[in-house]
Amino acid sequence: MTKDDRSYNYITIHCQYEEGNYISLPELNKRFKEYLMVKYNLERIPRDSININSILAIDKRFVHRRVHICKHCHNIHLKGCCNNYNRIERTTSVRIINIGYKQQMDDHLHETLNQTCIALEDLKLENKQVRE
Ligand SMILES: [Zn+2]
């Protein structure tokens, strides 16, 4: 197993175990590249792809799976998944299963939210005073 620290770091910082949820590999790669660009101050999108073995090494419950997707309803391709189901009209998606993004707020958003809460509290207080 190759241990890729950047993939490992990205996943441990941004993702967590989440039963039944999944993230597609192309999406994970896109986010990983964005992360590398910010972290290393890169001007171009890096060629590096996320290392699947590194992801799987983080949590034994993460599963790497290739699934067939119905071209019509975009759910798992199963007989009768939708009215347009057709045996051959399917596409393939590679996913990591049982994974989700950690809820993260950047500082600016956090600040804005705090101010909004304070403003709301003030408003409630004012309303209360008016009524009394
Ligand atoms: Zn379908």
C-alpha cells in the first residue's frame, strides 16, 4: 500500500464516516485538487489524483465501489428503477461509500452568522420592550 500523505490529510481534514452516504470519485478528485491549489498556492490545477488506498486506510468502513447508474433516473441501475428503465441505458460511477463531508464554516461566514444572531436577539428584545 502506498501512503500518500496529501490524500490522507485531505480526507482526515474534510471528510468523515457517514453511513449510507457516498461521494463520487470525480467529485472527490475535484475537491482534492482545489484543496491542493489553496494549500500549496498553485496557479494551475494539479495533475495529482487522490489516492484511493490512502482513503481506505483511514476508515475500514469506507468502501470503494463501481456502480451502474440508470441514465434516466440517475439512481442505481435496477430493473424497474423508473418507467424509462432499459437494460442497456446505464452509465458507470466510481464511488467511495459511507463517507461525507465534515461541516465546516469558514471564519467569515461564522462571523456573519454571529452578527445575524446578535441582530435577531436585539430585534426580539426591542419587540418585547415595545409590547410591554
Ligand atoms: Zn431508472
